Amino acid sequence: MGSALVCEEFRGLADGLELAHSFVFNPQRAVVNFDCSAMWFKDSRHVVETFNVDAVLYLKPDFQDKLPDYRHWQIQLGRRFRSLKVGFWIRIFGQSDSRSHREKQVCLAKRFEGCVKTDPRFQVVSPVTLGLVTFCLKDKGNEVNEALLKRINDGGIIHMVPAKINNLYFLRTQNWEELKASLRLMLPWMQIYDNSKYGRWMVKYWLELSNLPEERTAYMRDGLFSQSITVHRNSRRNFSNPPPVIGDNTDKFTKSEAIENKAMASIIALAEAHDDKFNIINVMEYRVTDEYLLKPANKSRDTSQDNFTMAVSKELRGHKVDISEPPPAVQRQASRRPATRSPTETFLIGYPSSSISGSQLPTNRQAFQYFLHLQSLPENTGNPKHQDLANETVEAIIPFWQMARIKTMTKYNAAQHFMTLHKKHRDLARNKGRTGDPGGKRSAFVLELDSLFDIGASDAIQEIERNRLLPREKKDKDIRFYQDQKTERKAHMSGHDKIFESRSQQQAERAARLQQREEQDMNLSQNFYNFSAATQRRTAADVSIWANPTDSEGNAEDMDYQQPRPGCSHHQDTVTLTFPRRVMECVDICSTADRLGLSDNQVTALVSATLKAGVADLDKFVISTSTTRRNRMLTRYHISQEYMAAFSEDPPKYAALHWDGKMLRDVLGSDPGTTSETLAVLVSGPPAYPEGKLLGVPVIDSSTGTAQAEASMDLLEAWGLTGVITALVFDTTASNSGVHRGAAKLLEQQLDRKVFYLACRHHILEVLVGAVWENLFGKVKSPENPWFKHFKDVWTDLTTDNPTTLSIRQKWLNKKKKECKEILQEILRWEKPPRADYREMAELTLIVLGDTPPRGIHWSRPGAIHQARWMARNLYSMKMFMFAEQLEYDEETVVKLERLNLFLGLFYTPMWMSSTLAADAPANDLQFMKDMMKFKRTDPEIAQAVLQKLENHKWYLTQEVVPFALFGSRLSDKEKQDIAAKLHATEKPDSFRRGKPMFPQVTAKTTLADLVGPESHLLLDTLGIEYDWLLQPVATWPRSDDYSKALEYVSNVKVVNDIAERGVKMMTDFANIITRDSQQKQYFLQTVEYNRERFDSFKKQTLKK
């Protein structure tokens, strides 16, 4: 019983085991193949003392060292080796495979028991529970059963043991064969059934057949001989008088028929190959309905798929079996009974079809039938690739979709979609000889065959909405038609839309005219340069030299030439520009070149080419590589100084300091290849710098908190900002948040006042989801997650039509699901939607929760797989769960992904999407902790892992930050009033405690008002506002200037360190280009930031500024 307890369904047998003092079980029959007993004792001391054979002092004889002690003449490793073997077995198979192995053994025993029950001559003594089958002959007496056991064991093929209860003698057997279980399952039953002198050879040949490679016996599955097949020698009579059973000469065999024709033919062929020993005359009645048995093998057919031919053609005992012609016995049977099915009919699909017709979008069955037709063509009989035939099938189907005006996926993806269906059919066809429909797979596939062969693009409906040629009515009609084809399939296409075709033709004509115009423009440009010699003298007329107008030498006579522009006479062919003579002094040119990372040579070449395009004389301009370098350096310096002066004149009144570091490799310095710690330091604060301002990127000696604090303080002093810093925003690393030597604590000491500690909420959430992932899948030690890498590699092979969604049953979780869907739908409908990766996570969450995003289902290609990427675990985990069936994950992995997605979808994603809101942070964190406490009843492992991490990250539940909730939208007026009353009633301390804030204890009944304390006065004290408004009703607070001032601060203060992340990204992008000088590198980054502020994109409207 012990080994069966690994299966959850058998653990009820161990009820009360916790009360036992010892437990012993034998894994040798169910787990390992050697004698072994596993023992457990609650207190092993008494056992060791009892069985210890080492001589104690009073038992040591005087001659112990003089005579040999044979106990030591061998290596005592038996028990150790067996323990190691069992241990390695457990490590190799693991919990999941061990459970599957044990369940398979019980399943085999159940099937063997079923064979016994189907035979009226035998009876089952006790029902199968864990794998032991007990049976005997009915009413034959103990002597007959003893004779049966002796004959079976004398055969040497299998071994059974007897037992006797209440004077009933019966046989016991266990079938623990793991490999070839489906083939060897019937060996004991055949040996028992065929217990006379007849047909003994059949078991031997069945053993030989079972030794064939697995891929050659794919058609032989469980239940192949659920009714026995017995072949007799030297008998030309029917089985009305079969051989007798031992102890009874009167019982008749029941006629049985072959369940699988191919397997029957294999045995016949094997017997014919040994006709020198066996003469096969008659076989129990069976159906001759398979095309393999009705006609010789067709040389043009695809023999690679003919498992039957490969199996029975295997050389056995030196005889080569050739079944190009059926065996004589099969020919005789075939001549007696005609075929009942056409040889061209395909299992479940039907007959091939040479065309696809109809007024609806084709179904999966139509696609299959056309595929089979292509496969049967003479030119395709040379074993063509199925992928090529799938491509041809898709090409025949796409016109139907074009007629319906529905955008399709790429031809490759559509073909892959068909190949997925083809694989399903191939798997089912292997078991077509089985009776019944185990698991309902056949019926499900038949329903799928008659549904739409859906090759619509993921944005097909959006594409219809964007079609400007269609009126609203026709768009709605097309969308309804597409949705109908995927469900009830009642709608039909009525033919070609003449209005749409007319508009499409007009659009095509316009496109042709535009193409013609572009070709004319190209010809015009070519002609223009062909006549460049004639227009060289027009330099002064076309390009005015702003610095020295007297240098112009234009000649008006040369303006007579002008290449006509057909069809566009109202457009000018040339534009007159004015360039400064010292063109490289232009600030926009230099700053844009820095932003693009262009070298001095590249900038010089690009500007020169631009001037030459206007037929300018470069000798009139001051331009060279050295001039470009000097002007760029001067421009960087001026921009940096102007930046610093402007910042000093109007600094933010309340600023937050951000910093983050990274190891960068120096390839331009004096020692190329070395790495150094580089720190990005920025500040943020309204009104001028809500999204941050870079102060500098100094190189520091180490990544310690001391080094980071000193470098950050130097920059604050250089920019004159030490007096305006009210908050520190940082990642939650030990070097930043350490109690004694953390950078935040050291900065606070140097600033000489209490400031807010605002740990990056994105970083906190990444720590939480990392703990959940590690709890489920283990720690990933490599920089890239191998799970994500595999998923990214196979993404293009997946079909995204039918993603798996979560099934939630608990009432409170369904309530959370509804809340989450409402929040995400609202966020995705914002006028300015979130950035791409945030939007993707919100949309994936809606899909996994069974909802549809506002813009429809849209799949993005998998992105970066390194662990430093934000949200990588979220995005990949959701997609892995939704397509787990196609990825063929084992059941344990699917369950883990489902658990992870339940946490992500209901709790994590809403937290992430609202993580930037400082005012809602306290309420969100408190509710999140309470949800995790409640979630422990659903998934204690995940909830405990999250709560354990949260104990070290309750930054926004501290006394200092809790008052932020007064300005949020998560609390009711009563909750805000309670916080305000508690704050007003708490005495303000003489000085605030500096250093890392104290984290409170939180229970399921804790409220934010309970977390208010003396340190909660920090917000109002920092802003210098009064307390009177706290005693007023919440509805009147917006009328107070003090409340408005605090609201503006809390609404703008940053609680995520994305600003520093962007600084690190810019620092990394420009680490080893353009300049080696450290001071120039600082100026360079200031110039890049200046250009990005001026031109936030490269659109024409933006560049016109």
C-alpha cells in the first residue's frame, strides 16, 4: 500500500497513520525491481539498540582480536545500495511521474480484471484496489485450480502465486511491466485462456511482435485482444467443438472476433511464415473490412505511413515476411465476404473532394477533404511533404475569405493551423480500432470538423472597422457574418458586392496614378542631376550665403531651364533655402547628431551631402571634421550651462531624488574592456520637471551605499538642490535601503532633515512575482529564463484562435474577477492609453479572465527574455498558460501555470496598473495584504510566499506615508475622516525620527487609521500647512488651500523609479560612443536630453518646431 500513497486518490487508505509508531511497505513490486522494504519509526532509538550487533564491553571475548570475525569479511553495502537505488529512482521520476507510474499499474490490473470478468468460466475473488488480481475457475475445485497454476508457471513465460481463504484456492498476479505495457497486458490472460495443448505457440509469437519498435506498433493499443484470439493447428473444422479446458470436456468456447484487423493480419502473416511448424487453417470469425486485407499493396501509396506493412515485414527467426499478397487464409476469408466500405473513405472525415464549393466560409472537413484529394493525385504519390499540400489547401480556401472581405492570417500560419488539425486526426486514426469513445475525443473532433476552418487574422474585425470603402451598415453586416460562421453558420454570402468592387477599383486606380507619379518624380530627379552641369552657376540664386552675401555669383540666364512636371504644374520643383556660412554652429544640427550617436565624420558627410543636394558650393562654407568636433563640444557646454542656470533660477519647490546604478564596460578609455560602476542621478518635481531632470552620471568606486550617497550629494550641491529635496525614490536593494549604511539613510543624514522614503513600487511588485515564480518553478540561475526562451522559439508555430481561460468557482474570487475586469476595461478606454507593454499586460489579463479587450484580441510577439525586463514573468506566464495544450506541458506544469495566472489576473495586474499613484498606495497595499491572507485558504503556498516578501516591503504602510491616502480615490469619506481625526488627535513630535521607517504589524482587521502615529505629521510639516481642514467634512476639503497644496504634492510625487531606469538606459546607450572625456560625456548626455525635450518624436509636425 505504501507506494500507492503517492497518488492522491489512495491517500484515504492512510487515515490514522499519524497515530502509528512505525510504518513498513515493500516498494520492490510497484517501484523498483529488487527486494526492498522501506521502514519508518517514530522513535528509531529502540530499534537500533535492539538489533545492534556490535559487541558491547561485557560481551567482548578475550580472543576477539585473535580469531577471524566473518562478519567483517564482506562489504556491508547491501542496504545502502538499495537505499541509493530507491533514492535515485525518486529523483529521476519525481512526484508527477511516480504518481503516473503507480496509477498506470492500477489501470493495467483493472483491465486484466476486466478480461477475467468477461470469461464465464472464471470468477474474480476480490475486486482490484491497488493492483493485485485474484481469480479462479468457477466450480472446478481446488485441484483444477492447482493444476492450472502449475501449467501456467511451468510455461516459464509468467509467474503467479496461489492463496487460500475459507478453503477456496485461487491465483494471484500482478502486472508491473512498465515498458510495452499495452502490448504485454494480455500475455497472462492468453496464457490462462489457452491452457490446453493447442495454440501454445501464439504467446511466443505475440512476445516477438511486442518487441517491435514502438512506432511500428502504434496501431496496437490497450484492449486489442479484449476478447481472446486463438489460432489452432491441424484443425479444419469450425469452433463449434473447441479444445477442452482442463477439468472439463464439455464447456464450449464462445466465438470471438478480432477487434483490430491489422493486428489479426499480423499474426496470420507470422504464422504463415512458419508453415513448416504450424498450419493455419481457421481463425475465429473476424471482419475482413480493411483495405490492407482486400488488395495487394499499392506501390504508389505512401508506405511511410503503413505501420502494418512495416510491422509484419520485420524479419523474425530468419524468415522475411512479405505481405504484398495477403496470406491464403485471408484470401479465403476475403472471397467469402465482400468489403463493406469504400477503400477511399477516410476515418471520421469521409471521401476526398476535388473542389471546395458553397456560399459559406469552408469548414475544417472541407479543408481535410480537399487535402486528401491533393494527396491522392498521381503527381503527389512520391511522398510529398504534408506542409506543401497544406499550403495548396490554404490557397484554395483564401478566395472565400477574400470574397467575404475578411482579413486572413499569413499563409504560413494558416497552413500551420491546418497541420495542427491534421495531427489531431492522425492521433485519433491510430486508435480507430477501439470500441467506444474514451474521453469523448472522437465526438469532439467530429464537432470540430463541421466548424469553421478559421484562418481569420487576430485583428480581422478591427480591419473591417478601418475599411473606409465600406459604409457602417456593410461593416456591421460583415462582422455579423464572420461571427455567425464561427458559431451557428446560418448566414450565406449573396455574391459579389458591386458597390464595393467599384470603390476598390477606384482605389486601385488612384494607387496606380500615385505609383506613376512617383516614377515620374524619380525620372525628374535623374534628369535634374543629368543637367547638373548646366545648373552649377545657379548657386547664388538657389542658396544665399547668409554670412557673406557678396560671395554670391548667380546668373539669371541659367534660370531659364526648368524641367516640366506632368500633371502637377502647381508644385515647384525646387525650394530656395538660406544656410549660415558656419553651418556647423547650428544648435539643432549638433544636438540631433548627438542624439543619433553620429560621429564627427558622419555628421560632416551628412551635412555636406545635404548642401550638395541644393547644388551648393562647399568652398563657400566653413565645414570640416575638426570644425564639426569643435562646434559640437562648444554646443554641449553651452547647453549644459544654460540648463544648470535655468534650473537654479526656477527649481522645483518640492523635489524627489532618484538614482540607480549599473556596471558598464569601457571600450574607449585608456584600459578598454574594464568595467566600472556608473550612477544615474535625477530629480523630479512639478511644475517644470514632472518627468525628471538628469543631473549627471558619475563613475563611482563601488556600488556601496556610501559611494552612491556621496556621488548623489555632490551633484545636488553642484546644482544647488540640497534645500528642495523632500523624498528619496530608490530600488529596494540593500545598498539603498540598508538600516545603517544604506544610501537613503546616508543622504538623509547629509541633508540634515527628515525626508520620505519612497521605495520603487515596480521593484517591490517584481520581487513579489519573482517569489511566486520561484515557489512554483524553482530559482532561475541564468540571466535568461529557459521557459521563456522555449516559448519564444515556438511562438510562430502556435495557433492563437482558442486560448485557455481561467475557471473560477469561489464566490469571493469571482467578485475580485469582476472588479479587476472593470478596472482594466476602464484603463484601456482612456483617451491616452498606457504604454505598449502595460497595455499588453492589461489585455492579456482580460483574455485570461475570459473577457475581450476594447480593441479586440491582439497578440504581440514575445519580447525580451532576460530577468531584468519589467513584466517578463507576467506576459510570458499568461501566454504559456493560454497555449499550454499546444505546448504539451505535463499536467503538473499546467496546474502551476493556472495557479500563477490566478494570482496574476486577480491580484497582481490591478496592483501594477495602479502602482504609480502615490495617493492610492497605502490603501492598495493594505487591501493586497488582506487579500493574500484570505487567499491562503485557496493557495497557501503562493499566498505565504507573497506575505513573506511583503513583511520586508511595507514602505507605504508606515506612519510617514499613510496620510497620502487622504488624497486618494480608494477610501470612503468615513475612512478618510477616521484617518484625519486620528492624525489631528495625535501629538506632533518635537523632531521626526530619521532613518529607515518602522514597518507596522498588519492583521486582517487592520485599518489605515490604526497605522497613523506621531510620524504621520511629516507630510503637513514638510509642506508647512495647517491642520484646520482635517476637522471639516471630507466634501469641504477641496475648498481649503492647504488641502489643495497637499493634493498637488501627493499627486505629483513619484513612487516608482522609472525615471532612474530611463537615465540608466540613456547612460547605457551612449556609454561608449562619440567621446572619451568624462566631462564631455556629462555635457553630451545633457545635450541628448535637451534634444529629446525639443523633439519627442521624428514626425514632421514635431520637427517643424
